[in-house]
Amino acid sequence: MNEQYFPQEIEKKWQGIWEQNNTFFTPDESDKPKYYALSMFPYPSGRLHMGHVRNYTITDVIARFKKMQGFNVLHPIGWDSFGLPAENAAMKHGANPATWTDENIAYMTQQLKMLGLSYDWEREVTTCKPDYYKWTQWLFLQLYKKDLAYKKEAAVNWCEKCATVLANEQVIDGKCWRCDEIVTKKFLSQWFLKITDYAEQLLQDLDKLDGWGDNVKTMQSNWIGKSTGAILKFKVAEKDMEIPVYTTRPDTAYGITYLVVAPEYKDIEALTTEENKAAVEAYRKNARKMTEIERLSTERTKTGVPLGTHCINPFTGEKFPLWTADYALAEYGTGAVMAVPAHDERDYDFAKKYELPIKIVIEERGKSKEERELTEAFTDAGIMVNSGEFDRISNEEAKKLITQKAVDGGFGEFKTQYRLRDWLISRQRYWGAPIPIVYCEKCGVQAVKEDSLPVLLPEDVDFSVTGKSPILTSKTFLDTTCPCCGGAAKRETDTMDTFMCSSWYYLRYADAKNSEKCFDKNLVDHWLPVDQYVGGIEHAILHLLYSRFFTKALKDMGLLSFDEPFKNLLTQGMVLKDGSKMSKSKGNTVDPDEIFENYGADTARLFILSDSPPARDFDWSDAGVEGCYKFLNRVWRLVSTNQDKIIFDYKNISASGGEKLSKENDDLVRLVHMAIKGITNDISNEFQLNTVISKYRELTNAIYDWLGGKNEFSEEDKNVFSFAILTLMKLMSPVAVHLSEEVWTSLGQNSGAKTSIHDEKWCEWDESLAKTSSITLIVQINGKVRDKIDVSESLPENEMKEIALQIALNGEKTKEFTQGKEIVKIIVVPKKLVNIVVKQ
Ligand SMILES: [Zn+2]
Ligand SMILES: [Zn+2]
């Protein structure tokens, strides 16, 4: 072992050896229990960023820890490699997206290897390769066969900048999730997946996910957006027509004073009188120009125009006017809203503006008549009034009773509704998996035959075209033959949303090389569900919801036997620098390559785990990196300068059974046991890896303290020292993967042993030794001993001070000396005494 720490040298050496020995290969068959640790796979953008480094290091530590604990660990990696950046780069530089992607994958693979990650590279999957997307297409066909994939004309989200449609989940606050462009609506015929068939199950099963954070579950639950209410039907007074309305507040039905339909409402023209036609048309034209976000904004004053016709309230027989207003949306509910200004804020503002009547039907309990005068909508629970037979009961009870009355009268029904919409998967872009569908004039829409998959992406395309998908420029792709009649047919030119590729990749890892099947059921059932999934919170709805849907749909098809893909989910925080997220546009990024080069990967790994727990944001500091590098140097020197005192096959101290050690040696042995216990618990308990790092430092300091000025080493000293050093190495091996390996094998070689630390078992502790010994703390008042108390030796100074102070103020033996007196000073002699000085 060199006296100096040269990470660049040893890291490169070990990465080569591990690759050569296939150290991290995972057999499918093993007598050990399985454990599946997974990071969300990267998009091959070109280079790793620090967010990647953090995500993959966390999962790597978990995988290595579980392996040492005796599990057969699956820890794979792959590439989410279809998508727009490759296509945009191709358009810009005239290159092929495939070439751009391959180059990026090659570079990032090198980086992942430099980080020392324990991946089984034989299971690597790349979603843009035909051997993978063949099966994405095959899964599409299975969904199509089950009527879970369908094509329909709809007003869809359109991003002008990306020149493609987007799923609802990809519209964040009215903007494109990728480029922040404001999303507009377009009427197009598109492919959808029927995720809504699984809305209830996706919601219910969130309860099963004990290993997921509440934040993600709440986000999914809100997105699915279940509400229970009623459909009420209103007859139009002037025409033989009926308007159904979905409401979650049937209890307010006696308070309706007008009714609103969306400007896009299908029957709006028939509902408008001749006199109102021009005004309504103008209003509708204007609404079309607005985005959904503008329309729903609470800031904007609500606008609308009357249609000239009326509806009849089936409960009261009252007539009220029909309006159109853009705060009603065609896609939500039935596209019509029953307006109850007294009990809905939006309706209240609208009624005030257009001087429409406001009728109170719910009152707050215990309020006087004067107090009931409304100055704003009353939306809380209360007592029913002005509601016929329902007066004086609670409005919660009335919800059910009023709906029941509508059911009995034939003008309503109970209705559960979800906010979740079907998943739009068509994309008008080239770099994605082609949708395996052809159109035949004679036979209509036809699925491509499974045995002719994959439908390959054409290569004869012109990437310089604008305003349309480059795929349309191919001369070979479009024309094909119909799988049904053999006649001429045209291919579907849309490709699939890349989120479809990522909805099943975690299954493919279980059987990555299967060319006959999507995956073998037994293998998938063996490895899945993923035991620990790690990734960013930005996927809380998108990828995590889609994957849950895929798993459930595939289970119903009999392709697998479990219904949730990810048992435990850890969403790691962001990497910040100077208080904001690292990003190219802010110019506050740190290139991982630079850190590897200057300090080595072990420093990068150690640093990225220090300071904050994985779920919290992490603040980058150059001084912190420097500090971690210094620490690893200190650990290295501790071993390299004392090699002659280390016995690789030392006598096992913890099992010595009654052997009496010297006080110093006993103390160090106890500290090592406490470190094993503490670190094991920290990793097991929600992966508190930052405190693991501080425990490495504590133990290292304790070993240095023990060494002190020691000149002579007895056999016992050597045994204890070896136990401490080799245990420290094992404890550090999931994090400082190269350093620990170098130290371990060097020390092993000295004694003729030849083993890898990464094949070692995790350390065990002896509970009786892992306890802190206690000390007697003396409590003095003005220098005189007044009391004594036993406390834990490891008690921090401030807590020691606090305990002593409480005793001085309240203790039977002490309070007479402190009562009514001012405390002027508290002196602490660590681990010995606390002296409280009071004014006499
Ligand atoms: Zn966009
Ligand atoms: Zn045909």
C-alpha cells in the first residue's frame, strides 16, 4: 500500500478488475432471498449531472448494503433513449438521432463506470433499440386487443414549440412539461390508453403502498381526483331538450338561479335564441383563443353572455336563465354547471356582476337573521332552509336525500367522477416507437401482425423539414400491405409517447435478453416488485402513475402476478448550488468529470451523501468536497502508516467470552460495536446516509485517539486495532467502494488472503457491547458538590448542561441553594461536572 492516497490510480485499477471479473453479475437462480434495487433510468442527454450522481449513488449504497446482508441483489441500468432532444439535435446538426443517442450512451456509460456503480451491465436495456421497442409495440397490441388502446377525435393539448400533442399529465400549470411553452388546444384524431378503466384501482391501491411517501400518494390521489355527487337533469323551457349537470353539491339544488354551459358545449347553438346569436358567437370565438389556465384563473373577472333560453328546476318548478361562460369547461363534468351563487364563490362573483338573483338554501347554525346577510358565498356545512321538505336537516344529509328524490323522479342519478382522463400516447414526431397500426381502405384500422414486429423506424428521412413529422418524408415507410386483405394500406405515422417505453422497462431487466418474449413470467414474478425504487419527485404523477397502470393491465392479461410495481419509493431531493437547482441556464453546474479527476469517485460518492438525508435537497459546497477528500486521505493514512500492526485474520474480539481487555481497548471495541449498530440502523431506517457518513468520521477519530502517542503494541492492541480498522473498511465499503477494496486486498495480501471486500458479509454487533457506558455527573452550586447523577457517556455537552440545571433548580437536595437567585454562569467540565454559579 502506498503511503499516499492516489484515488485516480486505484479507482481505474479496480474498475478494470471488477469489469473483467464480472463482479456485479446477478444470477437469476440463487439460494439467497432476492432484492431489487432500482434507480429511475436516465435519458442519454450527453453527460451525467450531479442529480444523477446523487440518485445512482444512493441506490448503489442500498444495493451493496443488501448484498452484504446476504441478498441476491438485482441492480440494473438502462437508457430511456427515445424523445425530442435527440431529434432536435439531429435537426440542428443534420445528424441521425440514433448516432447522437449512441454517442451519448457511450460517454455516459464511461461516467457511470467511473463512479464505481455496481450494475449488472448484462441486463442493460435501451428503449430506442429494435430489440426493446419491438416489445413496446407488442404491449401496445395487447392493450389494443383488450380495448385499452383506442383512437378518437378530441380537443388535445398541443405544444407549438415541440410540434406535438401532449398527455394531460405533461401539461404542468398550463405549460409544456419539457419546454415551458403555453399549451393550446387542437382538434385531432389521436391514440389513447384507457387508464381511466383503472382509476378506482389506482386510487384504492395507494393504501397498499406503505413504502411510499405521503406526498407522492397525495399527488396521485389528487390527480385521479375522485368525487362523489349527482347528475341532475334540467328541462329546457322553450325547447324539447334536456341539460344534464354533474354536481358535488346536490344539497344546493333549491338555490339554483341560473345555469351555465361551456362555450364549446355541443348543443349550444340549438339553445341560443335568434336575438342572442350574434353575441354568443362573438363570445365563443373569443373563448377559443384563451388557454385553459387563463380560463380557470381565479384572478380573472368571470365573463359570460345569456343564451336567451331558460331551464326549469325539477325540484321547485322555477324557471331560470341559461348562460354561456368560459369558467365552464367542456371536458369537465358534462360541460354544464348549475349555478348556486349563495354557496359557490365563482357563481357568487358572476351573479353580482350580472345582477342575477342569489337565493340562500343553507344557513350557518346558531346565527341570527341579521348575521345571515351574505357578503360572500357561504360554502361551509350548515342547516337547510328554503328547500321544501328538506328544511332543518343538515346539508350533508340532504346531499343523499335530494339525489334520491331526483332518482325517484327520473331526473337524476348518483354519480362518482374522476378527474383522471385517458392517456394520450400519439406523438407527431420521429424519434419514438412507431405505433403498429395500418389503415386499409377496405378493412379500416388494422393491427400489425405480432410476428412482423418490430415496425422499424425508417432511416430515409429528412430531418430538416419543419411543421411536420420527419417520418412523413420517408419514401419506404408509409406504404405497406394490409395484414387482413393483403391490399395496399398506409402505416400510422405517429410514434408513441416515450413514457410508454418507461412504463415497463423495470420488467424487462428481469429478462433483458429474451428475443422470444417480452419477458418470462416466472422471472418477472421472481424479481418484482422492485424492493426499493429511487428517483425524482417530478415523476410523482407521470411515470409512477403510468407504470402502476401498466402493471395492473398486464396482470389482468395474465402476463404477471403482482399489481403494484414498486414496493418502496424514495424520492431524492435536488442538488442545489448557491440556493438554487443546478442548471445550465443558471450557470451553477458542477461537472462530475471534474470531481472524478480532481478528487476521485469515492470523494464524490461520500460528499453527495453527506449533509442532508436523501429525501431532502442537498446544497453543493466546494469546501464540502475538499473536506470529504481530506477525510478519505486521513482514513488512508491511518491504515497506510500502521500496516505493520494490522493482522488480517485477527482474533475475534467480540466473541472473546469474558476475556478482560484493558480500559482503552475495551472502550475502542465498544465504540466499534456502537458504530456497526448505528450505521446499520441508519441505513435500514429510511436510508439516513448522511448520519452514516458522520459515523465514519466519529469512528475514524476514535481510532486516531486510541492510537494517540502509543509506541508499543501488545498482541491485544494489534487485535483490537485490526478489528477496528477492518470493520471500518467494511462499514465504508458501500460508499468508498474503491478505497475500501484497495485497503482490504492490500492487507489481505500481507497475510496471503485473496478476497474482495465486496464479497464480504455485513458486520454484526454485540448488543451488550454496543451500549454506552455511563458516567457519574457531579452537580455543583457555587463550587460545592450538591448532587450526583448517572448519565450516558455519549451525552452531548449541551444536554449535560441542561440536565444539571434542571436538577439545580428543582432537585430536593439543591433547590434551597438556587431558589429566587439569579444564575450568572454555568461551567461544564465534559463527562465530569457542571458548576452552576448563582448570585448570593
Ligand atoms: Zn414543448
Ligand atoms: Zn385490408
